[in-house]
Amino acid sequence: MTVKTESKLLPTLLTSRQYSGMMATLIYNWPIFAGIALFTTVVIGASFIVSTPWRELFLLSGIGGVVWAMIILLASFLVYDWGNQHEYDRLAELGELEKANMMVDITCGKLRGSRGILPRFKGGHYFLIDIYDEAKMSDNALKRARSMEPTLKTERRIYHRTGKPNRFPLPHNWADAIYCSFSLHELQDKADREAIFKEFARMLKPKGRLLIAEHGRDLSNAIAFGPGVYSFFSPSTWQIHFESAGLKVAHHERWRGLVNLWVIEKD
């Protein structure tokens, strides 16, 4: 099974295994990078017409803007694109995805993880469920991602559905695996997070596995992504939700210092 991609430039950039994560960071957050570029141009230009000590201050500010933008892009490349194994490969390996027959993929519209995990799933039914809620998910980068994300194309049949945190269109004890790639933090409402884990517990078969990739609200992510870190949650917050839903952690690890990977089991 192979995942087909379109030949146009933007879809190619966003579906490449080698640099799709970094390009998604750049493209979906282009106003931030455009703002940094404008700021850098203005302050460095101004440094040539002002006197010391303002000249040095302006130069340092301009250089700082460039360094910050480079840190964001380099961190994105490191965590999403670098090397032969990506975080979705690792989750598929840890979750023994090759043994799963019924798979659920939870998304808010970004499909990089779905493109990565699909070739690793050899089972039967694959449900892609969109939990996007325009009223509650106001992040402009997410809105741009939804409008610019290339269509997911594959040679196998994928069932596309929509769902709410407290209601998924799937039966009890049905799924062998549920995959959530950088989507759960979009649920900023605590009640929605509690509800969705209860739904996961309902849908999973006994010994079924929930595979999660999420950034954390910590120093390393603050350095890498700046104020964007406040949209993430700490591992302890997720642990409370796991336990509240009756789910237990089978495995947890840090992926390249910036992402938490969990394999959660239904006991």
C-alpha cells in the first residue's frame, strides 16, 4: 500500500516525509514568520541611521528575530523530519500496529501523522474522525492548516466521519487502536478532554491501545516554540485524564526532547 500525493508544489512540500513537518510549521504560521522578517528588516535598517548605543541594540534585536525564527524551524525539523524514523513510526512500533484490525485516527484537520501511520497499518477498517469545532478551536494556524492541507489519498478505503468529544459514531469495544497525533491539545476545555478519553475507553477493545503524540508545556518546548507552548499541556495533566477514564499507561517516552509519546491500554 502506498499513499499517493499530488504534484503541485504546496501539496508536495506538505506531504514529503523528509521535510513536511518543518514546512507545515512555516506555511501554517506564515504571519508569524512574516512579522519576524518585517521586524528584522526594519530594526536592522534603522540601525544604520541611529547612533550608539541604539545602533547596537537595534542590531541585536534584528539578529535575535532571525535566531528565533531559525530555532523554531530547526526544532520543527528535528522533532518531525530528521532521521529515518519519525514519531508515528515509533508509535506504530510501540503499539504493535501491524496486529490491529480496526483503527481509529483522531484529527482536527492536520494529516501529516495520518499519512505517516497509514502505511504501517495492515489491518481492515480505518476510520478518520474529524473533531474540529470552529466555535471552540480558534487557533488561526489550525484554520489555515484546514484550508491548505492536501487531501489524504490512498489506495485503501478510508472511512471519513465527524465526531464530538463526548460522542463518536463507533460502537463499544470495537477499536484495536486509536491514534491521536498532535490533536488533543486543541481541546482547551477540560470537560471536552475528560469526555473524549471516556469515549476512547468505550470504543477500545479490552487490551486495545491508544497511541498519542503531544508536545508538553515545558522549558524545552518554550525555547523551541515560544508563546505557542501555552497551547500544550503537561504530562501530569494527561495522566489525570487517562486515570479518570480507567486507562493505564503501558509506555511513555520523550521523543527528541520535545514530544511525549504514550501507549495507553484499556485494562
